[in-house]
Amino acid sequence: MRQIVLDTETTGLDWRNGDRVIEIGCVELLNRNLTGRHYHVYINPERGIDAEAIAVHGITEEFLADKPKFRDIADDFMDFVRDAELVIHNASFDVGFLDHELSLLRHPKLDALCAGVIDTLRMAKEQNPGKKASLDALCDRYEIDNAARTLHGALLDAELLAEVYLAMTRGQESLMMMLDDEPAAGSGEDGGSPVERPPLRVLRASAEELGEHDRILQDIAKANKGACLWIPPVPAEEAPVA
């Protein structure tokens, strides 16, 4: 299975207010192994960057002035993520921004390009309710070295998230290995002969137990002031005459 761990940096917090993507970082996983392939690009957003955002990622308008526009890199980006499952921390944020960028160019959105999205923020909250679920907190929990992360950066964060995701889902990998190793049905250690099973023991109710069961059903019918579903109806010709 091919997965792409993805992160973005942006000019602000809301694409609905005109904020744009300024950096995309992706790393590739193939059958839960890092392949070494990655996609990384800085993008000129053609607008200003909020001071609060610069404080988080350190990317300035001057740095981006000679970088390509999103329309210049859209095809390469789509080719890299196409048909893969995306792994994203707080996926609604990144997906919202990227879908907006793609829609401006009349390209298909990510749900049409990719095989699905895994949100590691939601996964972390489900696995450890009430505990911090930021990327830094998860790196600490799974003992992943994030000392180089003095500022947010899309490629570095994608690389860290890939390690976090593999640690978070390590049990799933073990389960798949167990399923792969399980012998096929009908085979045995002696070369495939059927496995003998002991006969099932059938315990039938005694007359006393059957009588007690009928009594309880009658009590249920009386309590509900009507017929009990578990008591078969009496045919009209056998019903007592008033």
C-alpha cells in the first residue's frame, strides 16, 4: 500500500479569508516503509503573510518572492499524491487549503485524486483521550527525536509525522503479520489433513425447566397487558368460550 505523509505551511489560518499555501512537504511510505522519495516545494502565495504565521514557520514574503506559484507546481504535486492514501496531522486544515488551491485551477480535489485520508490528530485523541496530541507531544510519547524542530517546516514535520504514524500503528502491523502467518483453513501440521473436533455436547431442558420457562412468559404477558411475542397464539377454534 502506498501512503503519502503530508504537511503544509500557510499565510494564515483560514483559506476562506484568502490565506494561501506557501510550503508543501511529503514523504512516501510503501507497505509501511519509508522509500526515501519525497516532494517538497515553497510557493509564492501572491499575497502577504500574517505576522503570527511567520512567528510559527519563519517563512517571509521576501523569501518567497522568487518561488513558483501554485499553478506552476500543481501538476507535479498531483502526480506525487495521486492514488495514495494521505496521512496528515489535523487533516481538515491541510485538506481545506489544498482543495481550495486545486479548485482555483479547476483541478479535482484530494478526495478524487487520492485513496483516502488518515487524520493522526483524531487517531491520537482516540487512542489517548485527554492527553496532548500535538506533533511535539506525540514525538515525546513515542521517543522520536524532534530536536531540529525549532520552527514548523512542512518537510521536517512530514518526516516526523511519518515516524509518529508508524509508531502509533505498530500494533496493526503486528496483527497483519499474525494474519499472514496463520495457516489456511483445513490445513494442519501433518501436511494438510483435516483437524478432528470433539462432538458438541447438547444439553436439553428438563420438564421442570420448561415449565418454569412457560411460567415466566405468562408473567411477562400479564405485566404487558397483552400477548407475549414468545407465546404462540391460540387458534380461534381452540380458544376458551366466555
